[in-house]
Amino acid sequence: MNIAETLKGLVMDSGLMAITWQQAVMIAVACALIYLAIVKKFEPMLLLTIAFGMLLVNLPLGGLMSPAPDGEPWTKAGLLYLFSQGVKSSIFPCLIFMGVGAMTDFGPMLANPISLLLGAAAQLGIYVAFVLAIVMGHTIPGIDFTPQQAAAIAIIGGADGPTAIFLATKLASELLAPIAVAAYSYMALIPLIQPPIMRLLTTEEERKIEMKQLRKVSQTEKIIFPIAVTIVVVLMLPSVAPLLGMLMLGNLFRESGVVPRLSDTAQNALINIVTILLGVSVGASADGTIFLKPQTLMIIALGLTAFAFSTAGGLLLGKLMCKLTHGKINPLIGAAGVSAVPMAARVANVEGQKYNKSNYLLMFAMGPNVAGVIGSAVAAGFLLKMFGYAGPTLNAKDSRRPARPSNLPDKKAESKLLSAFFVMLLTTIQQADDCAEWNSGISPLCLGLEQNPPPTHADPPPFPKGLAIAAASSVSKRPSLVSDLS
């Protein structure tokens, strides 16, 4: 074999000969998003991971999203396929919510309870998009969205990536890729999407309004709040327990003041690790060969429509409150009612300062912003209750466990994949905790807001050695442990 034949063989076996036009388009889109993240700094810690995952999965022959071949162990699956199991199982979204709760101060909302109404109004886009999706399914040839799919698409209007992923996995897992990409992309592009709507629906005089200082919220109120919300909301909507429960648990870590190490881990190490895995997994779901379809483009358009209506809903209620209070409320804070924390609050603050340099709306906008987090979770719980499969229940006469639906993935294989995630997360956090010099960084979900600094110790107690090994040993003795918990 001569050198020419060898080089020809290398070229013929390379990705250059296997790339499709769809993959080429998605590579170009990924590079554009990377440009926006690095040069324009549009939420780089969120957009960069998504864009690079999108780039990796569209480079042909890499096999990064390939499942394990039949008869082979799960370890033979592609790297990003393993990451994606944390998304499909809802583990990553719930862990993200725990970290968000640990970073969130509900004080502005408690000091100004009217913020709850603004957060509720900013969920308008969810219901508008749901109706539009149903109508399109009956009027546009080739587009046929079921009520479950329409509900999963509509939640994009809440501007909450973890909630969108959680609901999509429950109602329309086949649409998880476009829904996740749309939700996170619009979150990252809030500085581009919201300002034109703000300027369209408010006057210059309204944007100049300065708001008065909020009252001081006691620590007792902050501690009681997550407990009370969990009890009341979960009793009314049990399906929202995973998301809302983790959100309020993280917030209780923060406000109780008795578990500083848990609070620090949740709002720094844990959420940063999970954000990387989640962002890359979301980007990796955008494979051009299955992503560029008319249905996908319709989902992207519906998501943008939902986001626009949610922003408009908050602004319009803000204008009404401005009239009723004789100019004491700046309508711009209504746009922060979408649950992209704290991106939407920062955009409202920046837009207000363009017209009044002494106008600081950030803390006022954080009230509707954190109310939007609760609002989108409640909306997801409502949609899941209305359109989700509740499954068989047990009664006193029949104590047997209900049969597992045949269309679900194999329980044993699912168990092994999820077990691997638990061990990986435990090991990574252990290494982070053992570092001699801690550098917490800033989470993309709370970029620009002051975080609690990690506690300092003269001689910090080390992470228990062998914990990950013990966890792995426990899983190996009981393979169904993880799937039982799920």
C-alpha cells in the first residue's frame, strides 16, 4: 500500500465524507452561539456550554450520543449519551432548582407581596402558546401537536430551562431536544428579546419612575416561607413536588443559617457541576439530522411567541399597577416576572437606567423574578396534572405493585445509567471539596448578583473518604436502587 492510497483511505473514513448538510447548518449555528457567548457576552456560562455540546454532537462519526450496542454494558455508550440520562431522568433539573433555591433571596418578594401577581401575569405566554399549538395542529398540514405536546411546548414561555425539561420528559419526551434548546437559548438571549417589548409597551415617563425602599424582612419570615409554600403547594399540586421541593429545600439551607456547608455546596460546587453537564447535554440534543424539521422550527417559533407574551403579560399588569398606585410602581419590573433568575431582573434594571441614571430597579425586579420561578413550577404542575399520565393506584384490596407500563425503558438498564451519575457527581464534589484552595466562581443562573462567600475554616473537615466507593458498592448490591427512587 503506497502513501497515496493510505491518505485516500484516511480521507474516505473521515468525518468530512460523512457530514450532512443538516450537520453543517447546526455547526454554523453552534459557532454563531459561541461568538455571542464570548464576544457579546450573552450569558456566556450558559450559552457556551450549550453551543459546544451542539458543536460536538454534529461532528460526524464521533458517536458521542450513541447508546450502548445491544448486549453490551452501558459503559460502551457515548459520553454525551450518558450525560443526557441525567436530563431525561429529571435529576439535573431538580438539582439545578436546589442550587437556585440556595442562591435566591425571597426577601424582595416577601417585602412586596404584590410581586406575586406580576410573577403570575408573566406566565401568560404559557397558556397563549398552548392554545396556539392546539390550533396549529388542526389547521397546518403536517403539524399535529397532541395536548401533551402542546403543554410541553407552552412551558417554554415560563423562561425556565429546568422546568421545561422536567415537563417535556413527563409529557412529550420525543420533543425534549427542541424544547430544551429553545428554552435555554431564549433564556440566554433575554438581553436581545425583552428590551424591544419593554420599549413598545411602556412610555418614557413610566420607565423613569423610581420606586421606594422595601421594608426589611425578618429572618423568621424567610425561614417559614419555604416550609409553608412546600406544604400548601404540594398538597394542592402533588406533581410539582420534585421541582418545588428541591427549590424550597435549597432556600431553607440558605435561610436557616445552621448548614453553611450544605448551602455553600448547593449554590456553588453542585450547581456549577450540574450546569456544565446539563448545558452540554442540552446542546447535544440538537443533532442536525433529527433537529432540522418543520415541527422543530414550529416549536422554536412557538417558544419565542410564548416568551414574548409572558414578557408582555408582566408589563401590562405592571402598567395597570402603576396607574392604580399613582406612579409608585415602575412597569418595567413586570417584565422580570419570567423566571429567568436573575437575567430578567438585570435587563429591567439596565433598561430603567437608560432613561434615569439614578434609577436602581434590581432589587424591586427580583421580587417578580423569584415569584416567576414559583409561578412556572406551579404552571408545570398544573399542566402535568391536567395532561399527564397518573398511572394506576393501590387500594386496600389490592396491595400489589402496579405493573410497569411496557413503553417505558428497561428498568435494569435505566438503573445502571442513573447509578453511574450518582457516583460521578459524588466523586466530583469530593474532589472539589478536598481542594486546598477553593474558588467558588459564579453560577450562570445568578450571574451579576452577590453570592454568599464560602465559609472559611482554619482546618475544614474533609469530605468523607471513600463515599463514592461506598455508594458504588451499595448500588452494585442493589441494582434497582436508583430506579426505585425515580
